[in-house]
Amino acid sequence: MKQIRVRYAPSPTGIPHVGNIRTALFNWLFARHTGGTFIVRIEDTDVARTVPEALEAILESLRWLGIDWDEGPEAGGNAGPYFQSQRLELYNRMSAELVAKGDAYYCHCTPERLEEMRKEQTARKAPPGYDRRCRELGLGPAPNAVIRFKIPLSLKTTFRDLIRGEVTFDNAVLDDFVLLKSDGYPTYHLANVIDDNYMKISHVMRGEEWLSSTPRHLMLYRAFGWSPPEFAHLPIILGTDRSKLSKRHGAVALLDYRAQGYLAEAMTNFLALLGWSLDDKTELFSKEELCRHFTIERVSQTAAIFNKEKLDWMNGVYIRALTTDAFAARALPFLEKGLPPEIVRPLDQSYVKKVLALVQERAKTLAEAASPELSWFFFTDRVDYPAELLIDKKLDKTQTANLLATTTARLDVLPAFDATTLEGMLRPLAEEMGLKAGQLFGALRTAVSGLTATPPLFQMMETLGKHRSITRIREAAAKLEALG
RNA sequence: GCCCCCAUCGUCUAGAGGCCUAGGACAGCGGCCUUUCAAGCCGUCAACAGGGAUUCGAAUUCCCUUGGGGGCACCA
């Protein structure tokens, strides 16, 4: 059995989006499932488009999801270097070798000429592509020359994709693509094939957008005399309008989801299900379970739309599954950041814990834990709401004022202020005042929180504490008074 | 324009000729629970793109059409 070695080979030209990382995840799952090796290789061959912060964003995205790599940046390994910019000598040597063997040639055509040629081709609706002018000229190196691959004319290239089955391309539709650019850097095709070979990659698992360049790669393997790896082209991820995922679809960068308070576990689970499934019912998988069950055979062939509603649901499931302590620890940074600026930091830890225990089962994201609807009123004493909100549909202003006054008096003399004691007092009180429980509780809820939808009243009051609760109810009464 | 890939509920998907009057999940809708909200539970709506062919029998095989997506750079 061949040693399984797979790789994630991102280009540091941007912040990785969910589709990129889903590809990394599938490669990683495959490696972990088979006991193989997962490699990260940085394809930094486009000097002009390289963005400095991309590398760190790539690695951080992987780290966030717990996708660890056996070889690559920071990890090292025997097949390095793992930055293509550090392997230029190899690409230069190998491409020169192809020229010597007659499988590639120097091309002196200027970018201007190529541009013109393409324009002309598009104009007469011909497939764009290099016209092979330099192919048989036997030119040598020159300052602005590139090396092009001499596509074997005639014949077809057929290969078996692990996900799509047999795929055939007519060689005639391929043009003599560039292997080595005039700046001395390799193109993706060249560097990718050389590195996959020397890094002994057994399976190339990548996005479907690479399917049509696979014939080129296969021809390169043949020209070099190497045996190609297996190929598996993953279905791509689309936005809600069925077009390729991009910025206008909202958050696409993986780390945006971290910033929005999604849990890595939920994100991993969700991403795994975008193009892979175990059976007809299982939806929730821990990372270990994913590793145990993942196989390429169960990867789908169909492009998938990123369904944020389902992610939200799943994130909620994972949030509720957390212990209250774990949730508090994870939500705290969001609270520190998301609460209004006038609230004094650092926040009181034990108070935060109590609040978050009430928020946990209601939040779909960690960021929501710091939302005005869920938690602001626990921290600010400026609860702002229209006084009318205090008055139940079937009550009037006077009745509401009475109810607040009576409750305040009873609360004042209550020996304890825990949820059980509060309920034991308030429920009979409602009856005593001839009110339905909900009418009393509703008014108190608004008085204490300024909202009509909150965590359970008694727990909320217990958390707020006696002083704060009573003060707010008094303020509510005053508010009512001011209503005139 | 040319090449390639794909095609089951709105979305993610199960389905590898009879187990399918097509299953699950999210969302939606209705109900239960309940002091509100959330969660939970129960129920409901909802799909095999169309047409041929093969077969006793097709969501499942083949062909065509249509639709969607991807690719066609000195970008990856």
C-alpha cells in the first residue's frame, strides 16, 4: 500500500475563504483517516499579487479549526522547503531540462502581442490561446522570454478522477501554456507538478476549478517521466445565488466566522457536511468522528450552496452543549468587546458567569452573547424603553403602578433573593392581586430589563440582585408616573 | 465562442434497478410545553429538470435537450 501523503497548497494572495479551508479540511480528514501525512505548502509564485498578511491568515485559519500539519511552515519536514519561492532553482533546472528534451521551448512573444492575439481571437469567437509562433523556432533564453510547454498535438488525455470517474480532454483544445515566467518564477502548473512529485504526494484533492487543468499536469508528469498521483476534484461551494462565493455574499473569509462568534467545532462540522455525508441521518460529528468516518467515496459530485441558517442552528447546538464555564470562557472576550463603552472594564467575573449562564441557551453565536437584546441590560443601569411597554394589554396605568408599588414593598422585605424564593413570593402575589401570573411577571420583566423577551424572570432578578432589581422597578414606577 | 463537470424538497443531503406511496436535517408553517424569549417535543408544507431508450420493473443505466457551474493569463 502506497504511503498516503496529501497537501493543502494555498497561494498567499488573499485571506482564505470557507471554500479554501473546506479543501484543507477534506485533505486533513483524509490524511487522519488513513494514517497518512498532511502537508501545507505555500505557493507564493505570484510576486505581484502576494499580500503580506495572507500567510498568517492561512495558518491561523487552519489552527483555529485544529487542522494541524505534519510538514510545512513552522513544522518543517524532509521534503522542504515548503515555500515555492525558496525552490526557484529547482523549477528553473527542471524547465530547462524540458527544453533540452524538446518538450518545452523559449518564447519571445511580447505581452503586447499576446494581448492583441487574444483580442483578435475573441473577436472572431475562436477559443483564446497561444498561437505557437515560437514553438519550432528553437529560440534560446532572453531577458523577457518565457518557457512554454510543447503540448503533444493530436490524441486525447484521459484520467480517472476519484470523485468524477473517467474524464477525457482533447489535447487540441490546450494551448502551449507557460511553465516559467519571465521573472524567473514558475507558473502554478509547473511548480505544482514538480512539488507534488518531489514531496511524494499520493492524492491531489483540490477544488473542481482545477479539473480542466489536470490534463496539462498529466502531460507534464509524462514529459518528466513521473507517475502521477491520484486526483480527486472536490465540488465547489457557491453563494446563495449559485455563483462562486465572493465578498458580496457577506462573510466569506473563514476567520470572519470566528470574529462573529462561531465555534470552531461547529464550523468544522458544518464545513465537513458541505460535500460529504456519512449516511441519511447523522449531522453532528466531533472532529474525531469525522476523522474516523471520512472517505473520498462519500464525497459528493454536486456543488453546494453555503447555507448560513443551518450553520446558525448548528452553532447553537454546539453552544448549548458547552458547559456553562466553557461557554463563559469563550463568550467573555465578545462581551468585553461588544458591551457599550461606558460599562466599566474589566467585567466582574462571577457576575459575568451568572449572566452568561442565562444567555447560553439563547445565543446562536458568541457575539450574540453581547447583544443588546440578550445581555446589555445586565450591565448597564440605563435601561431605556417606552413606559407603555410596562402596561399589560388588559391593564391600565393605575393598576400597573399599583402592582409595581406592591411588588416593590414585598421585595424589600424578602429575606432572600434567589429564584425559588422570588417565585414563592410572586406567584401567590399575582393571585392575591387578582392578576394572571403573566400579567405581573410581564410588567416586572419590562421594569427590570426594558425588554419583553428575556431569560426567565426569577433567574434574571436573582442575577441582577436585590438592589438593582428593586431600583429598576422603582424607576419603572417613576417612568409610569411621568407618562401623565 | 470552445472544452469539461454537475442536475433529488427553498438549502444541505440519503438513495449505487424492485426495500421509494423518495428518508433525514436546516429554514417555513401549525400545535404542545410555558411568566416572555429560547430550547425541547409533536405535526405539516415541500423534490427525483424535460424527453426518449434499455428493462417485467428506473430517482437509480444509456442518449438527447434544457438548466447551472467551472475552465480557456507571464493568476493561482
